[in-house]
Amino acid sequence: MFTSEEHKRRPERIAELVLREIASMLVRELRDPRLQGVTLTRARVSADLRHCRVFFSHLEGASKASVALAGFRCARGFIRQRVGRSLGMRVTPDLSFEFDPTLENAARIDLLLREAASKQ
């Protein structure tokens, strides 16, 4: 079976597989215009493998996050079904989608650092 260390890493491996599968679906299958410009950034799977939080960013920033979130909510059942088939798990994790402001925060910090450097 699994050693203790392998068991701890399993949620990370499942998260990576879920992220890869949903990213593939965004390119090939999901045609919802609300999901255009979306980039998946990371996924977190609970220790019991029943819940998965998928984080995304948007090319147009936080202003389009709520629109993209609505698109993900509409497609959640379809996405979960496809992920379940692809992974072949006994129980497919319940998916939730959240906007990830990390890229926007990094861009803002970069801008502030550049402004501070130009003043010196």
C-alpha cells in the first residue's frame, strides 16, 4: 500500500492531475465565453481527497473574476465528471473555484519597486 510519506504527498499529486485536466478542458472543450482569458494557477486537494479548490487568474484582472467564477460554477458538474473519468478515482473531489490575486499583487509590488528605484 502507501507509506506514510507517499500518503502525505497523494493530495499534491491529485491536485496536479486535476489542474492539468481542467487546463486541458479550458483549451479543448469548454466553450463558455466567460472563461476566455482564464489561467489556472494552482489547486489544493484536502487530505481525504474529497474537496479540491482550484485557483485561477484572469488576463483582465479582478474586474472579470466574478464573470469567470460564474462560468466555472455553471460548468462545475461537467468538469467534475470529466476529471473523474480521466483520473479513474473511486470518489471524484468536489470542485470549488476561487480567484487568485497573486499575479496582480506581484505586478503591483513590481511597479512600486520600479517607482522607488527611479526616484533614487
